[in-house]
Amino acid sequence: MRVRTFVGILTALAIVVTASYLTNQNIDLLQQPFRLSAERIVPVYVVLLTVFLLGFLPVVIALVVQTLKRDLSQRRDRRFSREAKSLEGVVRRGADLQTDGQWGRAATEYEAYLAAHPEHFETLLRYGVALRHLGRGEEALEVHRRASVLYPQSAAILYEMAEDYEVLGDHDVAQQLRDRILREFPSMGLRVMRRRRSAALSTEDWKGATRLQQRIDSLLEEHGGEAELEREDGVRLGLAYQQGVEHLEADQVEEARAVFDRVLEQEPSFVPAFIMKGEAALISGDDDQALDDWLRGFEVTGSPVFLQRVEDHFIERENPLRAIETLHGLIADSGRDLLPRFFLGRLYYRVEMHEEALKVLEGLEERIRKSPTFHYLLARIRERRGEMHKAVESYRSCVRGSGLRSAEYTCELCRTRFEVWQARCGTCGSWNSIELDFEEERVSAEESGVRKAPMWAAYDQDEK
């Protein structure tokens, strides 16, 4: 029992006792007649009791009614609270199941909640997504349409409706809905622009992709943060590189070199920019500058792509001796000479100097014995020399490694193989990810002297 209740009972008891005592002491006075009219007389105590009841009963009745209402309201609120907690649990279970990929069970939970709350925004959104993943595209679209009527100013619903139309094959309507997002929600549309940028990149529409990138950057600068802007660095650099390539294709050599310099200032490990900077020097007739650019790129990155380009450059100019001298110089100056020695051996093979090639490559066998390309090259040299038994053994080593392959370059992100080096992977859209695959990952990059460089993919953050 509460103290206040106990005190109240004691007070009431004291009042009753006091009233009984005073009544007993004044009984004669209370029995005195009280004239209501000429003919009607009542005792004084009746008048006092009537006045007391007229003043007391309304207050008591009001308090009782108010207390009953409060109790009923509290009971109703407790019931609603229990029901709300139960329904919230349904939504949480649905979200858990959706995250776990159990779309059917998630849809069932969302249906149960919407039966009680048919206008709940988040549940309508999630229910439509679940239906779409279950292959019930028409139902998903109907749910999201209902939500769009209830919440006409929601970009999230427009996004989901666009996905519904995509699934149903109506791409034009999906496009119109995304246009509407960009038109009606000026501070939003990041997902739409990233999606369109990825489409532009896939078709090599560099100007269109650059315009979209500028809009993305502007939106992030206004409403995003440093972390979001940094996530765009890779694509931004790749598009700057492509701008330099376009300048080069238009014979704007100085403009191209300036662009490549800016790219390399931001990211010194951007191999394609080093390569094309050298190409720009070649176009302007400065072969020595081109060679310096490529050797500088090799010094900074350790990428074998530069050795390949230097070798090809001198072979194209029918000056293999200069290529040999250059590789010898790199061997003498480099702290890690594995790649220059390998390329020197391969260059000797290309110019039919088989004795020298064999001598150089056999000296590397302990260091790259697991490389299929290495064993294939040895086999070709030994076959040319007529050493068929040794050639067969080398071929077998090559086959044991990974099989014969003519493609020497591999994208380190998607593992697509190419016969010639490229600045950008046409499969995954990433720049700076294609490397010579002579070691087949069996010789570590550290052992071969290749420094780890960042790679940037044309990612699409259009999350479903």
C-alpha cells in the first residue's frame, strides 16, 4: 500500500470519528426544526445533510467518471502498445528475412503488417521489393503505385517503380521515372546519375560520362562528405585520362601531356597515363623523352608494361641493340632485376639470339620456376635449338602450371585475358588493372618488383 493511500484512509477515518463525536454533542441542535415553508418543517440535520450532498456528490461523480475514463484509456493504450510491439516485431522479422535473402517469408511478414497498417510507408516499399524478387513484378508495381498515391513526394517509391518497370521490360517508362526524379528532386538523383554514368562508360561515351561525373561531384560537394567524394576519385581520374587520350587523337599533344601530368600528380601509379605521356612525346618526335617517360613509369610502379613498351619501341625502329642496352642498364641500376632479366631473355629470343636468351632465362629458373609463360618461352628456344627432349620437358612444365595460353595480359579485377596490353578493361570497365600475366600469381608482385597500385572500376551503385 502506498503511503499516500494509507494517510488518506487515516484522514477519512479521523473525519468520520470527529463527525460522529460532534453529532453526538450537538444532537439537540440538529433536531431543531427548520421551516422550509409555512406548512413544511424539517430538522436542521436534514438541511445540513442535503446541502452537503448537493455540494459533494457532483464532485465525487465527476472524479469517479474521470477515473473510470483514465483507467479505460490506459487499458486501451496498453492493448494498442502490445499490438504495436507485436506488429513492429513482424516488420523487424520481415527486414531480417529480406536481408537474409528469404524473400517469400519476408513478403508474408509484410503482408501481416499491412493488413493492420495498410498505409505504412516503409512496409509498402519493402513489400513491393520482396514481391519483385519473387518474380511477381505486376503485384510489386501495384503495391508501389498504391504507395505513390499515398506519398506522392517520395523519391524512394519512384526508384522502386522504375525497377519494377525494368523487370517487366518497359524500359521507356523506367527511364521516364528516373528523369522525373532528376527533375522533381534537385538535391537527389545520385543513384540515377551513377547508373547513367556506368552506361556511358560501357559505351565509351567519355563526354557524356564526364558531364554526369561533374553533376555527381556537384551533388556530393553540396550534400555529401569527403568520404563520398573520395569514392569517386578513381572514375574521375579515369575520365581525365580519357580526355588526354582524346586530345592526343586530335593531335593536341601539349594539351594531352598536360592532362597526363595532372593525372600523375594526383596518382603517380596510374600506368596508362605514363604510357600515353610517352606516346605523346613520340608523336611530337621526341623519342628520348618518350623513353624517359616509360623508364620513369617503370621506376615508380615497377610495372612490366613499360618494359614491353620500350622493347616494342626499339623493335619497331629496327634497333634491338638499343633495347638490349636499355634492359642491361635497368638490370645494373635496379635493386630488383627479375623483370628486366626476364624481358632481356625474351628480347634475345625475339631477335633470334637463342644462346644469349637461354643463358639469361636459365639463370632465372629458380626464381620463377612456377611461371607457365617462362617455361613456354624456354620450350620455344630449346625447340629452335633442336633440343627436343628438353623442349618437351619445358612444355610439360608449362602445361602443369596452367596450360598453354597465347594471352599474356590479365585484368586483375575480373581476370579477363588479353593478347595485347590495354589501358582499360572492356569487361569490367576498370582502368589500371591490366598487367602482364607471366607469373600467373605464383611469383608474388613483391618478388618481381611490381609495386601495388590502385585500380578503379566503373562501379554502378544502383543497389536493388
